[in-house]
Amino acid sequence: MRRYCLTSYAEQESVLAPWYRGAFTAPINYYRAAFRKVPGAGGLKFRKLAIAALILWGRRDFALSRDFATLNLNYARSGRVEYAAIAGLCLYRENPDFFNHHIRQFVLRGEN
């Protein structure tokens, strides 16, 4: 497991805890129930959020593809994706200047 995002033993344990023996049952049951068809519910439909979205994404993310970033924009009124070339999964730690700059600009421009 890559641990470059985790700075302390406590953080490492919090990530690993769900994988301990017997700890996976509850999350699996949660998703089974969430996607079960409920009679009379007519199927769940996701609505667009009435806000703008800023998605910051590290191009070196080893866990999720870049497609996920753009797919998330389908659920917001408007928005954009900014990609950081020299960061992966933990963008805020690997490239804090990029992260802070884009958050600051997003808020100052009133895009939210």
C-alpha cells in the first residue's frame, strides 16, 4: 500500500481498519440495501446540485481514473475540473500550492 498520503500511524490505522477481519460486512450490507429496489419508490433519480463545482484532480491518481472527475460535473449546475500534473490521490498534500490557489480563486470569483 502506498503510504505517502498518510502522515501518522493513526491515519494509517484509520485507513486499514475497514479491511480487518469482519469489518467489511457492514459496508457491503449498506450498499446492498442502497441499491435494492424498493416497491413504490419508482427508482432513485439523482438531481443536479444548484451550485457550481470545482473539482481538483491529480493526474497521477493511482486509484481513480480522470473520467470520474468529469462525470461528477454532470451532477452540478456548472463547474470545471482542474488537473494537477505533479500530484496523485492526495492532491492537497502533494501539491498544496496548486490546491490552495484554485480554491482561493474559486471563492474570490464567486463561482460558488
